[in-house]
Amino acid sequence: MKVKEQRSECTQRQGLTNPIRFQGQYHDHETGLHYNRYRYYDPRAGRFVSKDPISYAGGLSLYAYAPNPVA
């Protein structure tokens, strides 16, 4: 799976990029990861690459992006 950045024709012509993503995530073009203030998210894997800083208070999965609503 490849994550594709969507840009308008104008920004493509100007060579402009915006590293800010959904909910203030910062996209690191070198690694392809998104920084979310306290840890990095891998959009290809669909999960974080580091543990939740609040540990199990955030749920049983320390690397999940969000709780599973059907589990």
C-alpha cells in the first residue's frame, strides 16, 4: 500500500508541499511516518510504531490508532 499525497495543480506547479496532516499530524517525508505529538504513526501498517505514552489507561492495545468498535 502506498500513501499518496493529494495536491492541487497550482501547488504541484509551484513545488509546494504541506507536512501538516489530519488532526495536526506532521508528515515526515524522509521516513513516511506521521508524528502525533508523543509518538509516530505508520500509515502503511495502520498503527503506531511506539507505545501509548499513557500506557494501558488508553486501552489494551498500546500501538493501535483507535479502539476496535467490533471487538
